[in-house]
Amino acid sequence: MTIWEYCTISFSYDKKRKTWIANDTKEAPTGIQAALDVYGAQGWELVNLTPEHFYALPDWTKWNIVPARYRATFKKNQEEG
């Protein structure tokens, strides 16, 4: 039977750096692609990337709803020892 181990991290947009920052990690890779590369090299597989928090920006005729934070869920096969 396969036993899975799970990990979640949150990404917030840094307006000064103009990129996404991984909030829940020690290394804090800059950018979603960099975080995917780091976790992929450690054997983690991305299962889901979900908008977690939104903010609204007014426009002339409507409101633009923009993701402010994403939650990434990873899994990997737990080695049975």
C-alpha cells in the first residue's frame, strides 16, 4: 500500500520584487517556478495550486478580483522503513 506524505506552502506577491515569494519555507525561493524546482528536486509532486486570498481593484466599469496569495499542495511517496 502506498503511503503519501503531504506538504503545503503559501505564496504571496511581493510588489517590491515583482514576483511571488514562498512564505512557509526556510529557503524562501523567489518565484513559483523556483519553488517548484526546489520541491521537485526533493521528490515532491505538485498536486494542487489554489488561490487562497483575493483582493479587489476598482476599474472604470467593474472590479477586478486578483489573487493575493496561493496555497500549493505537494505529495511524495513515504519510504517504508
